[in-house]
Amino acid sequence: MGWATLVVDVEAGDDDKTRIELAAELARQFGAMLVGVAARDVVPPVTAPAAGPVIVAALLAAQAKDIQKHLDAAEQQFWAVAGKKDKQFLWRSAIDNPAKMLAREARTADLVVVGRKPESGGTSHSRQADPGDILMRAGRPILVVPPGLSRLDTTRVVIAWRDSREARRAVADALPLLKRAACVLVIEIYNSASEQEDAATAVEAVMEYLSRHGVAATAETRLLREASVASELLLTAEQYRAELVVAGGYAHSRIQEWIFGGLTRTLLGHFPKCCLLSH
């Protein structure tokens, strides 16, 4: 079991260089196709009613021209980093909604590689793909890469377990990476002592599942002592010296996490480790 096609989100920014480098190396490790994807969408101009359709059309045409320049720059960056000589690499771009474009390309991919971006109202969805949108739309796992990281270290991996559909999906989706890991820790962080027994039973079951796939894993439960599950998870990853965390995404509703906060929101927007998430 492996990956045959990876998709990487490209925006022609400084962080994209290292993300492309990481995705290209990952694709080479798996002998997989890598598809670079870039998109930006036109935004209808706000004009006075007297401006007329001719002026609006001119504004839209000018905007489309600027977007095409940006997409051309993104393509140049992709090939400069990934290397034009590699016939396993492809490029796709369009004047379109970025998340919609990535989700469409994900239909033929095994993994979508995206940058870490805060989930906030300040991000223009016409210019940047929100990783939360991609997670919900793509039907594929996403690998969220922190800024500046050019290599994915899968030697030691932490699986953030909770007994949910999303977590089960994430563990199965991550198997190609887990099989390459030297050490895998399955951990459930519980809130009260009454949950400890069920948590222990669950992580032991996941450990046994992984062993049947040739993955040597250990299981652990931990009572929440930090300010949040995300803080406890980061502490665990640091103690375990893991650079990759595997987790289910949006086990609660996305709007609930946006209002009250939650693990997925932190993993998408603030977590300093690479995260493989599935929904």
C-alpha cells in the first residue's frame, strides 16, 4: 500500500518553496506523481450603479490579467523547486476558487499537501485556499505543513486518538507513512478519570490494528493537564521527539470549533508540527 499521486497547493509565496520541496521529496520516496496546483478567483468590483457594464467588464479583465501573472509566477516557482526534468511532476492552474480547484484535483490524488494558515476572517478565499475548506471538501487526507519546513521526518509519529469516524479514517489514510516510521505512539488524552479505562481499551485496539499492518506501535493514555488538548498533544509530540501528528479533523462541527475553538482549528492554524488530517 502506498501513494500514487500527491497534490500540492502553490501560491508563489516564500513558504511555498519549502512546501514544494517537501512534497517533491515525498513524491519521489513513493514513486508518485506530484501535481502542483494554483488558483485565484476574480472578485466582482464594487462600483457605482452609473459605472455601467463596460467599466465593470474592463475591471474584471484587468483583474484576470493580474491573476494570470500570479499563476504564471506560481508555475515558475513550482518548476524551479520541483525540477522540470522529473516527468512525474505536473502543473495545473486556473482562475477559480482555490479550495474548489484543489478539491477538484484531489479526486485523482491520495494526499493533498497544504500550508498552515490561521482560520480567520482575514484570509481572502478568492486568493488563498483555506485548509479547513480543503479538509471538508476534498474527501482525501491533507498534510498541513508549517512555514519553513522543507522535509517531512516520519521517524517518530504520534497518533492523536479519539474514538471517532474521523480518527479511524486518519489512521487508515496515514498507513503509507506509518509503515515507514521507526516508532509510532497512539495516545488518547482524556478529561476525567472515569474515561481512562475506555481510552486504554481504544488505544490498545488501534495498536493491534496497526500491528496487523506491520506497524510497530505503542499505546498510551494521558489525563489532560495542559490548558487544552492541543497543548497536551504538542507536549506529547515534543517528549516523543515526533515531527508528524496524525489526527481526525472536525469530529465536532466546524462552526462549533470556529466559535469555541478546538483541536482541529489549532492543528490547521497554529501547530508547529506537520499534521496529517482526515475528515
